[in-house]
Amino acid sequence: MVKIKDLTVDDLEYLIEQKVLEILGDPDSGLELKDEFKAELRERLKNSSKRISHQEVVKRVG
């Protein structure tokens, strides 16, 4: 068994996140997207100039 002192910060954060998800679950699990929303997403994806990368989101949000 791994001891906490041997974990990296990332490993510990991951374990905590997994435990929270296990306890609380995903409130959106089993829900379906409405057709109107799917169509809107498809339209947005066609305009690549408005897309931002994951790295940019992380920079902006932290």
C-alpha cells in the first residue's frame, strides 16, 4: 500500500477528486442533451476562430 508521504501533489489531487466523485457522483449522469443544444454545438464547432485551446482555458481560469 502506498503511503501519502510517497505521493506527488498531482497523485494526491487525483485521489481526492476520484473520492469526491465516488461519494457525490455525477449529477448529469444519465441525462441526454436536447436536440436544439446539439445543433447549437455543431454550429459553434464550425467556427474554429472562436475556439480556444485547453492550455488557454487553464491560463485564463487557473
